[in-house]
Amino acid sequence: MLVKRPIYNQQLKCVAFEILSHEHLKPNEEVTNRFCDLIKNSDTQLPLFIPFALKPLLEGIEDPIENPIILKIQAEEIESIYSLNELQESLFSIALLINTPQQLAWLNFAEYIALTEQLMNAADVTKVVNFTKAKNRKVIAYNLDQPISFDKCKAMTIDYYCGDFLFKPLENDGMDIAANKLNMLHLIQTLQGENCDFYKISAIIQTDPLLSFQLLKVANSVAFSGGQSIQSIEQAVARLGIVNLKNWILLLSMKNISDKPVEILESGLIRAFMAERLAKAANISSQSAYTAGLLSILDCLLNKPMPELIKQITLAAEIKEALMNNSGPLGELLSLVIAYEEGHWEDITDPYFKGQDLSQLYIESLAFVTKTMQN
């Protein structure tokens, strides 16, 4: 099982990707092909942080990799799994993941020093950060879980940040939801209504100039146009069809109100794609699964707890239960998808779901996201 996740700078711009792999992953032809697909679906200008255990895959790839490669290794693996000589002779740069104060003895070993949230909760690492930066090495705040952790690390001028912290809403500041974001909640409710038809959707689009422009652009894209240009919203509505139209309006509306990195929206799309495909194999509504997957990032986009948001809109019961409580067949499926997309292997007991290979499905979702974001 393989996934990639973004690494951000202080301005929350994606500057690299980290590849996560299951600890029991065995290199073979199938794994190599998926590894290559993962790399192909990454910006070639951005560095890739890859587990040292996957070094044989790198060495076996015939086509040159354009991305700068950094091999990452846990400090406890030095001498216990990999010899010091083997690491020092590597042709690639090394990123060292440090979990405990005792492991700081290896501080001079690598070009990149990744300080885990576990370590930063156990010790004041300010001097460690300053020392490392003085040696012209880069410091990574690794596996951050909460937004407040990002703020603390940013105050120490740490270079890079990764983890699930952007998927968590900020602590409740008592502020009301901004008007544009509240409008999006009303839009979600309208789109999910049983009586939502082409006429209602057309009326929604025509009151939003930006959304109108975006949907015309989508409808005229290669994926939908067939070479014939259209000019009106009515034509766009007819061309896209009711299901595609609802999905695109939901996606574009979330994009328009978001102040989070675009990679968060891409995660929502990956979840939507995977959930939709798995739902078909599990006899669950695929449209409900797609919607639940995309809305699973709603709390972090609006910086409000999910239960608070769901109370303000009317959704199908199965979607509501999935988003609020991870309950019901759809909730269990959504939990599986999120666990895979975030690389939480401990929550995945089987790499297959109803005969569907999760690894292959994830790779296909990356291609879907690339195509969708291009449109």
C-alpha cells in the first residue's frame, strides 16, 4: 500500500511530497508499477521524500526520475536495520526522523532533520532547530496532528510541515460562519434536495458570476465538449447532466470559499472517487458515497466542527451519519477511504474491499484528480 502526502512551507505552499508505504510492503513488479504511477502523478519539480526501504525500487526503475529524491529513515533504524556505511554511501540525500530526545545524538547525520510531534511534546526543541538551521540543514515538523502545533512550529521558523493538521478545524473562536461560506451550506442543502432539478440549478448558477464562468469552462473542456463550443448556462446544464452538474457545482463552490491549500480539496476528490467506486461493489448509493467523500473535508474548509455544520443543512440520513459518526455501511466505507488516503495503515486490516484493490484504486484516483483539476 502506497500513498503520497504534501509537505508545506511556512506559507502553506506545497513544496514537496512524502511517500508513505506499509511497513510490510514487499517490492515486486506490481508494487514497482504502482510506485512509478505514484511518481508520474506528482509535480516533477517537487522533491520526493521516499522511505529508505523502497531504495531497491528506485534503483530498478529504467526511466529517469526528474524529481529530486530524498530517502527518509527512522533514527531507531540506524544500525538496527541499516548499517551506518550503507546510509553514508547512499547517492541520495537523507532525511532523518527523530522521535525521542535520545535520538538527537544523530543530529549531524542527515541533510534533513524531521522532528516528530511526539518529540516536540516531550522536549523543547528550539535549540535543536536553531543548531540545525545554523548548519544549513532543513528542519521538518513531522506528523503534525493539530493546527496549534503548526503555529508553535512556525514560531520556531521550522522550514517544512507535514501531517494531518490541515484536516482539523481550528479551535472554536466563537465567530460566526462568513456569509459566503454560509451561502455554500445553503447551496449544499439545495443540491441534495429531492426536488432539485435543472431549473433550480440554473437559477443558482446564474446568481453567481464566478460559478457561471467556471461551469462554462468545464462544459467547453475536452472532456465534455466534443469540439462544439457553448455560450449559455442553459446549454452547460444540458451538456453536463444532472449528476455531473451537482458534483461540479459542489466542487467549485468548495474551491471558491476555501482559504486552505488546493491539496486539501484534492484529498476530498480522492476520497470521493474511491468512495464512489467502492460503494458500487458494496451495494451502497454511489452518489451518496461521492458526496460524503467530498464533504468529508467540509469541517476543515469552514473551520467548524462537522456536527455543527451538518446541523445547519439537510442531508440524506446515510450521508449525515457517515459524516458525523462514521456509522452505518457508508460511514464504515468512508472511514476506510480516509484511513487509506491519510496513510493510517493501522486502521486497514485488508488491502482489498469487496474484491477491490485499494492500492490500485488510489492510483486511479490520482489520475482522476489530475484530470478534474485541469478542467
